[in-house]
Amino acid sequence: MIKKIMMLSALFFLSIGLLSCEEEIATVTVPNINGMTQTQIENIFAELPLNITFETVVNNTIPEGRFVSYHDLIVAGDTLEPNTSLIIYLATHENRLPDLRGLSQLEILTEISKIDVVLEFQFFETNDTEEGYYVAYGNNNYAGQLVASGANILIYIAKPIPEINRSLIISKYLEGSLNNRAIELFNVSEEDIDLSLFEIAIYSDGSEAAMTIIELSGYLGAHQTYVIAYSGADESIKNVADDLHSRLIFNGNDTIVLRQNDETMIDVLGNIGWGLFYLDNRTLIRKTNIQEPTVTFNIEEWDTYAINYVEPFGSHPVTYPVTFTFNTEYLSIPFSEPYGMIEVEFVSNNDGDTAQFTPGFLYDNRVRFIGIDTPETGSGIVATNAKNFVGTKLSQANIIYLMHDPISGNVDTYGRYLALIWADGVLLNYEIVLNGYSQNNYQDSTQALIFNGIPLARWMTNAESYAKSLGLGVWG
């Protein structure tokens, strides 16, 4: 009996052991293969009853060809049934630009280090993004774009737009003969301005960097001017100056910049980095409608006056003249001499730029108008209108003077007299151009004749611009 019981016990324990062995091979524990290559992984799984396959997934944070993950969120330590299919993902790299929105410059460096590019940062002034954070890719690059290995990538980082004091403008500029130089500033605001917060920067000969800095000081009252002149200028210029500087030296292709003393540009006269503009031998005065500074120079914001014209300095705004007449001192000079004038009476005109006068200016001695060239008679309606315009002006004038132009002389190569024609104090040559009956042909770089502070050549240029803008006569 005892023997039988012992045999049954042995059989019982044998069955228990068999069951334990079956439980041991009923599941397989998923191994930890972090950092392994495909070959290393294959060696591990060679002893496990699982069916593995490999796939690649883009992941630039893990060395290429190394383990990334198992499929379906399976992780090391999980148990699987024998012969289960298991997908193993290995890292592959792509040079794809990441989404950098919301990242700081330091965070961007960390993110970009995962791909093979050469990085350049530039600041972009904006108040829409926090300072030091990503704004955009440059050079038409974008997040998600595939780029070549080693590509140069520009990234803009936010920089606050500086607060600019727009109360001060450059109102006048004088680039005259010899050492005559001056700049005038104007306070357009209703408050006093601390000038020590500003400076004048001179960018010489097309330079992109300021060559000379002139610091300012004192306070400037509301709607008041502040004139800075070169210390070596004529007394007439120094007499209107509030301050003299030995370093206020510039010529016609130097750019003058009004800056805050943190180098923030406020107002510009000229073009930084350009050598192709010439503002020499003239005085420029800001037009009356310009009440704000600008960092983009536009000559249309300025009226042009004669060289060394200092009379308007110290007062702003200045209204640009729209009419002019001759200096009565010229009446005492004989017509045979430069600037000389002679009173005549109108006889006739055959076209818009020649006429006959008495005494002494008839037939072959008729007068050719200086600085204009109207269309030939018979060439069309403009020629007819020009002839009629001149005939009407001269026949209705009470007093006519011929003037000897100091530049052109008073006799042309055909023996005809040359003259500026004043009809009741109005220059007919100018009126012809102003109404579009001729283009402007008057040239005088010496500024020999100046009326109301403006050279005659500039009056004629302005007249042509006016006629062009309205499409008058030859410009129609």
C-alpha cells in the first residue's frame, strides 16, 4: 500500500514539473536593444522564438542605423507569445528643416544640430515675437523643407523695434563754396527736446559706416531750429549758427544722418553706401509739408536753392517761391555787357522762340530767346500755340526788357541777338517752358543769375517738371 502511494506521489510531482516547463516556454520576454545595430539585434533574436522584421523611420536624434523602437508601443520587458511577428524600427536621417516656432535662439541651436547645415542668425526688428525667439527662415527656406547636406541656412531672431524719437528732423542743408557747410535741425513737436540724446553721423564717399560723429548738446524748444556750421565757414554762415564744429566736413556725395545716440537712425539726407548722388553747390530746404523724419532719402521732399544761400537758416518752415522778377540794379548796366538790360517795343514774331523789337532788333538782328527751342512753325498745333502765346504776351505787355545772359552771351553763331525777355517783370523764357511750349535748354552750373534765392537754371528745371507733370504742350 505504501509502495503504491509513493508511486502516485512521484507521478504527481512529475506532472507538476512538466507543467512548469510548458509555462516557461509559453511566453517570450522582449529584450532591451537600445543603441544596437541591426546585426547586433539579429544576434540577440537568433535565440528567441520570435519573427522579426526591420523597417526604417526618420529620427535625427539617434545615430543612423540604430534601434529606435518596436512597433505598436511594445517596449523592452513586455511578454509575447512564441512565434509572434515583431517589427523593429531603425533610425534613418533626413536633412529636413525642423519647425522652430516658439523656440529661443539656444533651443534652435539644439534642434538644428540634429541636421547637417551651416547656420547663420540675423536679427529681425519686430514687436510681434518675443525678443530672442524664432521669427522665420530666410532665403525662401521653410520648415519641413529637404535641404542639401552642408546647406547655408539663415534664421531670423526677433529683436524689438527701437523706440524712435521722431520729433527732430533735418530741415536745411548747405553745401557751398570752399568751406561753407551747415546743417539745420528743426523740432516739429510741442515739447522741448534734449539734444544730447542725438548725434550727427557723416558717411563719406559711399561708405556704409559713419566716418564722423558729431555729438549734440543742450535743449531745443518746440518749433525751434538748431544750426550747426563748419568752424571754417564764412562769417555770414557762422553768424546764423547755434554751434560750430571743426569736423562738420562733407561734400555732395556724403550722406548726413541724424541718429539717436544708440545709433538708431532717425533722418537721412543722401543714400548710405551709394556714391552716385551729388548734392554739392546748393542749399536744400525741407518742404513745408514734411513734418516727420525718414530713413529713406527722397529728393522730392526738398526744395533746391542757390549755393551759399543762408538767409532762411534759423527759421522753419520756409515757403518755396513761385514767382520772381529781375534785380532793378541790372537796369543800369548796358545790354552789351553781361547782366545788362535794354527797354524795347515788340514788333512781331514768326514762331515761339524768336521776335523782332525796336529799336535795333529787326530782321537779321531779331532776338533768339535763350534756353528754349519751340517747335518749328507749321509743324503742328504746339508750334502754332507757342507762336500765339508769345505774340499775345508781348503785344499786351506795357514794358519789355531784353537782358544779356551772362552765360550765353548776347549774339549767336547766326548773328542773331540772344536774350532773356522780361515782359512786365515776368521772364517770358520761363513762362514758355512752364506752359509746355518748349523743353528746358538753359544750363548754368555757375549760378550766375539767382532770383529769390533760386538759380535761374533751377527755375527753368522746375518749370519743365511742372509742364511734364500736367502733360502740357510738347509733353502732352
